[in-house]
Amino acid sequence: MRDWIRQRLPGEDTLKAHPGLRWMGPLLRRPWLWHLNRRRVAVGAGIGVFFGFLIPVLQIAAAAAFAVMLRANLPVAAAATLVSNPLTYAPIAVLAYQTGAAVLGQRVDPKAAAALSDAAAREATHAAASVGWVERAKAIGKPLFVGLAIFATVGGLAAWALVHGLWTLGVWLKRRRRRRARAVRGSPV
């Protein structure tokens, strides 16, 4: 499991050179930020997905700060923020708006949802959310932010549970294979 994860994560040098993480400087030298074990990886995935949904701007920096505070795996936290990316900004924003409106008991304004989707898609092509998208999101207001908070919380907990469960399953299957291999070697033919 560790080798599979290690192959797919950004390296230590890559993250240290990231412009959004340079401000952390000496904190990035902590060895436990790079350890791959079930607890640290699961917490890192939960943190990354949480901030990936919650904050459309500077999400890697926020995830890294919390990874340091909670002693989670930094590369996993940074990679997990990519749950929201230029391709997913618009659908996430519209679904979050609709979810927030439903939770608050408000009617969904189709024009506002379409405008939000257009603004998010337009800004996603520029590789960063700008003031225009943020202003449009503020105009829609509470339903969008409530929806994003719900997505962040549920997504973060689900990511933690999924990684924790898959890691546990992987360890269990590996032990089972070892026991079977030992039983085959030790059995009389």
C-alpha cells in the first residue's frame, strides 16, 4: 500500500518549492509530515478533501497548515485538495448552492445557479478563481456557503473513512496471503 501511494504523491522537493507552501519554511522539515502510515494518510486525505471543497483559493496552503497542526501526511493532504479543480469548480458550486438552499429551506433561483456556473467555468479556464467569481458567490450568499460547508464536512469524513478502511483491508488481505503461503509451505504433500 505504501509503495502504491508513494508512486502517486508529489515529492518532498516538489512541495517545498510550491509557491503556496514556501511560507512554512522550516516546518516542512518535520519528518512525520512525510511518513506513510494508516493514521497520517487517512487524516491527510480528510484534511485535503475538506479544504478542497471549502476554499476554492489557497486550498493547498490551508490543508498544509492543518496537516502540520494535526500531524498528518502533507503530500496526501496537498494532493487531496485536487478534488476541486478547474474541471469540477462549476458542478461543485452549483450542487453546493442547491444543497445549501434545500437545507435552509430556500427556493433555488435557476438564474443565480446558471450565473454561478458560468462564472466558475469562466474563471476555471484562467487557472485561478478571481475576484469576479468570489463576488458572484457572495451575491448568492448563504446557500452556497452552507452547501460548501456540508460538502467539506461530509467529504472530509468520507475520505478519512475510505482511506482508513481501504488501508485496513489491504493489510488484512496481505496477512491472509502470508498465512495461506505459510500453510501451503508447511503442509505435507
